[in-house]
Amino acid sequence: MTLKMQTELNWIYPVMAFRATGEVEYFDHLEAFSVVPKWVIEDEVFPGMELIDADGEQWFVRTVEPRPPARRLRWWHFGDRIFGVHITVDLGLEKGGNVPFAVVRQRVFDWEASQIRNDELSPEEIEQQVEEILSALQKANNYEDISDILSLSDRLGFLD
């Protein structure tokens, strides 16, 4: 197994990420998944995560390596460094295949529908919301459309 580091790749943003536990994440730039809150490392969120960029390139996270930040620290960065709020990481990635947009869209729909079904709603309300999401997602042509429909950019990366 040959690993590539995330910083070596020419990502086509945005990137959809599927956690091993099923949650969906949305990243629109490298720093969103290379400078992460400490809890992401502590909760072992990355191992097994699947990343799919806007060209459909699929990568699986196999290693997580903390590293020093690439940029020169400014005075406002020291709070994070002193209190350990964020950690800069480099992910070791294994190449997968190429995933068609329709497959990504369906996986996102399945995840969103499962979230709706876990809400405390009546069966009729659940079905209505699921149908609305399905209808909206069927009109999506790219990851940005998916993000707009589900407000994923409001939950950018691990800021949810």
C-alpha cells in the first residue's frame, strides 16, 4: 500500500468526506481538514474516512500525522498553540477509485434521510421532509449545490 500525503495532492474542491461512522463532512479548502480542533484527533475521526474531491477522485485516510504549521505564526495564533485548541495534521491517504457524482449525491441523501428519521417527528412529517430533500438533491449538479441544499458550508469541516 502506497500512501500519499494530503498536502501532496492537487485537490479539486470542494471535497466530500464520509466518516467511518457515517457522518458527512464538507471541505472547501485544504486548511479545513489539515488544521483541526483537538477533539477530532482525540475522537479518532480521521481513520477510515473516505474523501472524494469534485473530480470524483477517492482517497481513504490511513494515517494521521501531527506536523508543525506551514505558515509563520502571528500573534493571534498563539492562543491556539498555548491552549492546544487546534492541531495541524497531514493525512496519509490510500488511492481508491473514481466515484461518480450520482453515487456521492445518493450517499449524502441516505445520510440526510437517516438524520431526519432520527428526529422526533410524526411519520408523515418525516416522509414529507425526506421527499423534499430527495427532490432538491435530484436537481443538484455538483457538490456546491449539495452544500447549498443541506447548508453543509455552514457546517464546514469540523466546525459543526
